[in-house]
Amino acid sequence: MTEVGRRLVGRVVGAALLLAACTASAGAATAAGELAALLTPIQRLKAEFTQTVVGTRREVVQSSDGYLRIARPQQFKWVSLTPYPQTIVTVGDKLYVYDPDLRQVQVKRLDQALAGTPALVLLGTAQEIAAQFDVSREDTEGGQRFTLAPKNADAVYTEIRMTFDAKRLASIEIVDSLGQVTDVSFRNLEINGPLSPDEFQFAVPPDADLIGDVGPKPA
């Protein structure tokens, strides 16, 4: 994965016809419902994170720190502070990815940008999660771990693992197509607390190039 690709990670989707496949699908739907039941009560979320990318030989490729903001139904903000600043934020029906060192802002349609990503899982319903992922669950000491495999063969990720400790989101692991694992651990998690009204506003810097699905600049 390229350097830019790794930085786009903090930016983070068939019904079976045979009876046996239907039975497996029903189990996945149940796990998706259990996952959604843990996430749906979270209407607003604030957290800090440490993100570590581990290579195929278990070497640390990159480590970064930042913070996350979520407000349902579709507001999402992921800010990496070190070592490479980056902001990923939803504004209306668009998602903006700002890399200050590249002086570049990528613009994507929100529905396309979130498909098959951890952000969709954090914001989605049980039906949306089950439609885009095969979901399984296992119990851990003090919590649960959900494993999500994208149904779309072209998805950027091959697997997403979400671990809950005492029903609180503790970490997310993301496995990419090259076998690299991105481990995101959360701290100072605050659920359903107040969020600043301007938390999800984004002004495109005047020296940044806009690329992608470019429309009117957000105010």
C-alpha cells in the first residue's frame, strides 16, 4: 500500500440461494443485528485514537494519533494529527479528505465513499451492515469481537474486526488486500455527550487543489 493509501486508512460493502447458504446468511444477519444493537444507541461519539499499521512480517509500518467524532445519521470526522496530518469529514452528501502536506482535498460522494468501510459500520443500521458484510461474532474475556468480511470483491479491506469491552467499543482492526493490519485503539471515549455545532464544518483551504467529485465548496 502506498504512503497516501496508508493515510487514507483513518477514511476506515448477495443473497445466497441454496438452503445451506441461507442458514449461514441467517447467522450472519443475527451477528449484524447484535453489532448494530451495540452501535445504534451511540448517537454521538467523541474519542481519541492511536492507529498502528503492521506489515505482513509483523513490523510496525506506521503509527499515528488523532481523534474521532461521530453524529448519526451520517456525520463523521476523523483527524490524524501525527505524523502526517489529515482530516476526513462528511459535509452534506460529500466526504472530504484533506492532506495539508499534499495541499490536496479529495471529494467523494458520501454513499460511495463509506461503502464497505468501518465508518459505514459505525453509522449504519443492521440492514445496511448485513447487506454489505458477512458478520460473525465470538466472545472474548469481558466482551465480544465481531468480524466483518465485505461482500464486495473489490472492497479495499478484506476483513474488519471490532472489539467491545463491557459493551463499549475498544478497538478496530482492519486487514487490507496486502495483508497489512491497521489496529485502531480508542481512549477517552465519550458517548452521547455534547458536540460543538461547528464540529463537522469544513472550509477548503485556498491553496489546496480540489480533486474528485467536485461541486460547490462547503461554506
